[in-house]
Amino acid sequence: MSALNDTPVDTLSFEAARDELVRVVAELEQGAPTLEQSLALWERGEALAARCEEWLLGAKRRLEAARAAAGDAETDGAS
């Protein structure tokens, strides 16, 4: 059974991408039957890892913006 699916990576939530990445890594560790399947798994895994990083960077930017806004509100209130 292959961990690959047809869902476009750019539509996956962080959790969905992470869960599929875990399955892809497990299948790669077990050894795919053919080189072509191994390459397809590797490529999908790379795309999934990039998607997870994209989500994490977006979350970091949102946190930084929220912290900056909270800092601005504190500064405005202290005047």
C-alpha cells in the first residue's frame, strides 16, 4: 500500500500534511518495491515537508504580528 495520494499538497492543512509525511517516511523506511516508487515517495515527502514549513512560517509571522500589536497597544496606553 502506498502512502501517496492525489490531493494537491498546496491544499493540505498543516495536520494533514504532517500526518501524510509521517506515513511517507514510514513507507520509505520499509523500502518501496521499486526505485520509481521510492522516488515518487521522496518527491511527495519533500513537497509535504515544504508545506509544513510554509504553515509554520505563517504561524510564526502571525504570532510576531500579534506580539507587535500588543506591544503597540501597551505603548499607546502608557502615554
